[in-house]
Amino acid sequence: MKKKVISFTVVILLLIFVAGYSAVTGSIKVSIGELIQGLISGTNEEVQVVKDLRLPRIIIAMFAGAALAVSGALLQAVMRNPLADAGIIGISSGAGFTSILAVSFFPTLYFWSPLFAFIGGAIACFLVYSLSWRSGLSPIRLILVGVAINAVFSGLSDTFNYRGSYTVTSISPTTTSTLAMKTWRDVEIMTTFGSIGLILAFLLFASCNLLVLQDKTARNLGVSVARSRLFVSAIAVLLAAVSTAIAGLIAFIGLLIPHISRQLVGSDYKVLLPFTALSGALLLLLADTLGRSIIAPNEIPASIIMSIIGGPFLIFLLRRSDKVNGN
């Protein structure tokens, strides 16, 4: 219990610190005092620039990181596989493709882009789950099928991005993996759909705890395994979809954060999901802050930093999985 309290306290304090540092650091530098005073008075022009450009970016980074991390934890419960992650197995790329498709043809429906992204993510999730299943889900088979599905949807998305359409060119920044130039309208969409997904996820902790058991055991406890798996999968896809629609394709958060969180707070989803959300928010915000600080005034997208971190971590998990299976 003491370890859990310490872990939560440290993550919350770090999140507050990184958010504050990110808000006052950049091409325009202000102190915390100036930022607070300027937000209240509305008379400081530099603070207004920070408010319009930097604060939306910070909020979206935190919500997207939380959503992706929780999505990964839910998918790992559904598939009983520590390698399940929306970015790796193609759910994010499927969501990104349908988001581009919808906004290209119906730009006035931009607010509802997460719902269009949800459709693509659901299709990708169904394909990965059905094609990977063969008397169970093999970690290697899951990754291979996921890579294939990811490649297909990524190729379809690139087809739209490079066909020379003015409409697609104009909406491309909203579906790429950079958090720059986000607006308060993006924040409204991210917080609305993200909050719904996170609240529903927290309410499903009991189902997640039962899904990690063998199907036969769960049924003996009176659980409808198929229905629980469907509900949890739907929430996981929704969280990944809204993050992809607003923040772009960012992989490995849903893989890395749940694994680390289990080491710190255990496997009870009642505690794991809130801690995963906080840790995911911290990681993506930290990656974005580092990306725009390392080679300032140029930027490295947070997705690239996450790939640099997550790639070796995936290899580590694959090697560990082989040892567990006796290979």
C-alpha cells in the first residue's frame, strides 16, 4: 500500500512540474507568476500567445497520453497479451485513415472526427483479433498481423496525403503526429470524447480483472466473457481513436506505460487504470516538451521520441516472451 501511495504522489508531482515547465519554456519565456497574472488580467500579450498556442498543446498531450496508456491496458486485458498496443497492432492507423477520409469529404463534421476514427479503429481491432486467433493469441502472431494491418491502413492514409488535394493538404496537420498548432477547439474535442472514454474505462475495472483470467474460470464466476470483451474493446478503441484523430499516430505509450505501472502499483485494474492514465499523461507531455526543447527553435515530434524509447522496449518484451514460452 505504501508503495502505491508513493508512486501516485511522485507521478502527480512530476506531472504538475512538467506541465508548469512546459508552459513557461519555449521561444517565449515567462515566469509562473507572470503566466498566472497574465491569464487573470488578460493584458500581457506574451501570456496571450502562450495561452493560445502552448496551453492547448499541453492539455492535448496530457489527455492523449492518458487515453493511449489506458487503451493499451484495456487491450492487454482483452487479449491477455502484454504486447497489445493500439499503435503497434494497427488500431491507431485504422482510426487515422477513417479520420482523414471523413474530414476530407465532410470538413464541417470535424468535431465528430473521433467517432469516424472509432469506426476505423474498430475495423482494425476486429481484423487483428480474428486473424491472430488460433487456439489463443500468440504474442508473435499478434505483432505480425498487427504490423500487416498497420501497413495497409498507413498506406491508405498516405494515398490521401499525397494525391495533391488542397482539402487533404489543409487538414493534414490535424492527423499527423505533431502536437504543434493545436487550438482550443481541438482541446474541446479531446477533452469531451477523452473524458467519456476514460470515465467508462475506470468503471470497467472489474471486467478487466476477470478478463485476465482464463475464459472457463471467468464463465464459472458468472461473467459473460464475450460481452465483457466487446465492451472493454470498444472503450479501448474509442480512447485510441480520439487520441489519433486529434494528436496523430503515437505508438508505444500503451505498451510501455501499463507494463511499468504493473511493477509499481500491481495488476488490480481498479488502481492500475488511474495510475496508467496519470503516467501516460506524464510520458507524452515529457516527450513533447523534450521534443521542442532539445534542438530549439526546431522541434522533434513526440511520436519520434516515443518510437526511439518504445522500439527497444518492444524488443525486450518479445525476448522475455520467448523465454517464458521456453524458446
